[in-house]
Amino acid sequence: MSMFWRWFLVVSCASLAHSQSPSSNTQVPLGVSDTSVIADASGILRRYALQRQPSPGWDVQDILNAVKESDGQVWQIGPSHVDVYFEQPNQRLDLPVPEVGAIPLNSIADLYSPIAGGKLGSLANSTYHSVYHPLYEIEDFMQEMASAYPNLVELTNLGHSSEGREMLAMRVSKGDPELRNSEGTAAKKTGFVITGAQHAREWIATSTALYLAHALVADAAEDFALSSWLDYFDFYVIPVPNPDGYVYTWDSDRLWYKNRQNIGAAETCVGIDMNRNWGYKWKAKSKLPSFSDRSNGSYGAAEADPCSPWYPGHRPFEAPEVNNIANFITTLPSLKAFVDLRSYGQMLSTPFSFSCKKVPKDAEDQLEAALGAVNAIKQVHGTEFTTGSLCEQLYKASGNVVDYMYAKAGIKFAYSVHLRDTGTYGFSLPAQWIRPVGEETANMIRFLAGFISGKGRGKGKKVTRTG
């Protein structure tokens, strides 16, 4: 069997399982039977089922239009569903679309109860990873990392955001006198890049990036520590790629998605979807989910709507945040791994996003590593992830960071990782899950590092804990 058909078979099976299986792998929002619960709630998350062959009278764009008319907010579009958040528990779409389930949510603000402080400490005992943190606390964390581990952690200013905030990256590395080539000079280590939430509302992605940074400096004897891999890798962690949007989710709109860029004097809306603005296969006209009018029977084929959450900008790299990260990547040597942390959906995805037909030349190696990585995730708390190309697991979208990192930056093992959960809480994942998500993601990084380096540690570490 050829490499392509082996890859196609596995990806197809993964995609099918993701869209049709009733297992925990395809968890849906919990059904509501107690109407008093709904009455007391301040919001509700509803999941609407998509069909392979749309029923007469509605399609995906009709759902998106109905969401806009109902003042709902799209949380996720998957291959078999659309998740919609409503502020009023009795709201729903005025459209004959099957509703799979729903879960009432408390006030978004009430789910987090953020507290100031939280010292670095040891990885296992630190209270820092028990709550979500605003940007100033994240910057304090990064400064404390650099002060506490000056021989391991170096902060780099990537440039400024559209609103003038500094963008910071952590370089976590160490010199190793045992790693010498035949001429006695230091051998180059492999570069491994980890990014937090490009989409501002995906708080768990940023919190997980911080946990991984902490794991990289933790005592090697601790569970989930990654510090032993500093012998073989230089890690570059960018916890907050979208600082303006992230601040906005704390100050104004918890569910804000884009950056906060002014896109034109005549425009009434602001912001660019950073993950549609990368300079590989970028398109202003694309079959992206959007609220624009349908053209020739296909949704989103017209010029993108600047007010859409998925607005890709006027040109690639228009977002200064995207441009800053791309410039930073060009300065890093020997990059072999890139992980873009996202939420939600429990998916580990390979390139490509721009096409469901194109297959990377490294697809077999990428998928082999991905299958081992999702197994490593499951070993920790039993959380199940699906694997496959990003296009197959979600939808075709151009200008994606994973496509750029693989095709343009030349990073062979480039992945998009949608963290917990699969729709029960969505973007409102309670803070009590930050540490479990960090632990299972650390085991995933451990596996990928072992697979890529070939150092025999790529089996992951089986740790059984509650949560």
C-alpha cells in the first residue's frame, strides 16, 4: 500500500469517527431535562447538527445567518455540528435544524474567579496553574521565570501589537558540554516552538502554554517535568500571540476572537483573524465561514466581511502580531517542531488547512508522530483526541499558521492542537481543568520530543490521576 493511501485511510477513519461516533471522543453538550436549571442560568450553549447533504431550505450559511439574526455567537464549526452560545437560556435558532443538545452556563465571568498572585514554586505545588490570569499577571510570570532561572530562560521582545503592547517570547534552553561534534564545538540543538491562543477567547491555550514553560524548568524528578529535553531542544514559547484581544476578553467581551486592529477609517468593525492572515495560501475570497452573502451557491465565496470573526484582512501579514511572530521564526535555527495550542475540540491536526486534497510530502511521519502523541495524552487522564489533517477535522481555510510553518518556515512536525473539551463547556472551560490539561499536554510534548529526536523517550509517561 502506498504512503498516500495509508495516510488517506487513517485520516478518513479519524474524520469519520470524529463526526459520527457516539463515544466520548465525540462528546456533545449535555442534554437538559431540568427546566428549572435553564431558568436559573444566565446563558446556554446549544449544538446544532450538520448533515452531509443539507436539507432543502437550509445550509451552513443559513445557520450562520440565523445566528447573526438571533444575537447568538458561534463558538465552533465542526464537520458535523455548529455550537452556538446564547446569553438568554430560552434563545434558540429560528431554523428547522436538529438540536443535538444543550448545557446551561453560569455567567461567563463567574466561571473563573481569578485571583491575583500565585507564585511560581514547584510544578506540582504551584497555585499559579489553578486559575486563569490577565495579561499583566502573565507578564509577571514570564519575568519571574527569567529571574528564577537566568541560565535557562531568556525573554525576547517580538515587537508591538496593533495597540502598542509588547509581545514577549520565552527562550528556554541550556548549554550542554556533552553535546559536542567531532571538532569539539557545540552542536546545534533542535528548535521547538509552542504558541498560545491566537484567538483571544481561547484562554485554556494560553494557560497551557504557561504550564508547559513551567514544566521545561521544573525538576526532572517531578511528574510532567520536561526539563530533561533541554539537553536536545531549544524551546521557544509565545504564551500570548494576541495580547490586545486577550486583554479585551478580560475588560470588555469574554468571547472576543480577533486582534483589535483598526482595519480602515471607513470600517465600523475592528480586528483581523490572525489565524487567517499568514502568508501561505492566503485568500481574501475564500470558502470561510462568514456572514457574507452567498455567491454562486457556495457560502463565504464573496469578499470577506470585516465584521465577521473570520475576517482574514486585506493582505497577508497585515496583522502586526502575525508579522512579528513570522519575523521571529526566521531568526531561529534548526526548527523541527511547531505546536499551535487552540481550543476546543480535542483534536491534534496536521497540515493542511487550505486544502483537503493536498497531502504533505511528510504526511506519513507527521501522522505517525501524531498517533503516538494522542496516545500519550490519553495515558494521563484518559482524554481522547482525534487525529487527521486540519482541513478534514474542521473545514477548508486559507492563511493558517500550521500551513505556513510547514510549507514556508520548513518545520516538518507542525501541528494544531485543539485542547479540551468537545463542547460541554467550550470556551468557558472551568479553571479546575487547567492543570489536568497542562499535564496531558506536557505528556504529548514529551512524546513528540522523543519521536523527533530519536532519543528513546518518545513513549510518553504513563501517569494515572483523577481529573
